[in-house]
Amino acid sequence: MIFKRKCKITFIRHGATINTEENRLFDDENYPALNAAGKYEMEKIANWVNNKGLKIDKIFASSALRSVQSAEILSKICRHDFEILPDLRSRKNGLWSGMSFTEIEKKYPNMLDEYHKNPENYCPEGGESTVELNKRVAKTIENIIEQNLNKRIIIVTHGEVIKAAIANALAIPPCNQFKVYIPTGSATQISYFEDFASLVYSAYIPIE
């Protein structure tokens, strides 16, 4: 049976920042910037995309500084402009923004207990639940697909957004999507068809 593909999207997680090293939750749009390791990661993945001859019709990026800087590296190496889409933003962490889970456990132990009891629906004040995140990502991707039928797209965004895209594509329960591993500077590809989506590969990091 032959299935007609609507769109192929390669998701690239932005390069590392100081918060990556410290394993902190963060949703600030203007901080932090890529560090040296993050710039190297993006140069490596961009060279892989370019050398592989991956067809690119459009590149989109979230509006966060770390994603824009990552997209700029990709754009320069692949010689292709990119467009910023604010709806590709990182997950809102509310009161937990800027904190590690060790710090959250010390400062908000009761809130963390509530999160563990209901991880898909719980969120700290000002935050975004996993279910809410998944709905936002699903709607954003649906819009991208409908406006770019039969195109090959690259999206430079955040790990949580990519996890949500995978969970939506494979019908992974929201309470389990935290188990999906998406390292910085990695590529994940999903093919979208009329009635389903197929994960082609995930968390790919080019070999040195």
C-alpha cells in the first residue's frame, strides 16, 4: 500500500546553553545564549544537513535567543533563510522557571509531589501542563503542514516541543513522554500523512 505524504519535518533541538549543563528548566526568550559547546553542536548538525543534501523548502525557528542563534548557524551553512514562529516557544515553567529539579524539591516539595501524582495535567503557577503543551504543538504543526503541503521543513526548537511532537505523532500518553530523550544539537524526523504520522529517526547526533 502506498501512502501519500503531506509533509516531512526535521526537528532540530537548539544547541547547548549554560542551563543545559545545569539541567535547569527555562522559558526566558532572551536568555541564555548558546555557549561554545552549543555553537559547535549546531555547526556539526548543520554541516550534516548540508553534506547529506537534505532538501529544504523552509526553515522555521522558535523566537527564543538560543533557537534563533542555532537557526542562524544552520541558515548560514545551508544557505537558506529562516522564519521565526513564536508558537514554537519552549514550555512555560511558571514558578519553576530557572530552577533545577533539585532546587524545586527543596523549595516547592508539595508542588513537586502533586506533579508526580498527575504529570500530564499539573503545572506550577504561570506554567503550562503537558496536555496544554501537546495541544499547542499539535496545532502549530498542523498549521505548518497545511501551509506547506508536500514540502520538506526544518524546525529549530526546544526539547519539550520535540517530545510533544513525537508524543502526538505516536500517540504516546502524556504521562510517559518525559521518557523520550532529545539532546541538544540533535535531529528528529517525522513524516506526516493524511491519517497518521511516522517517526523516521530521533535524537540523531552526527558522528565526529
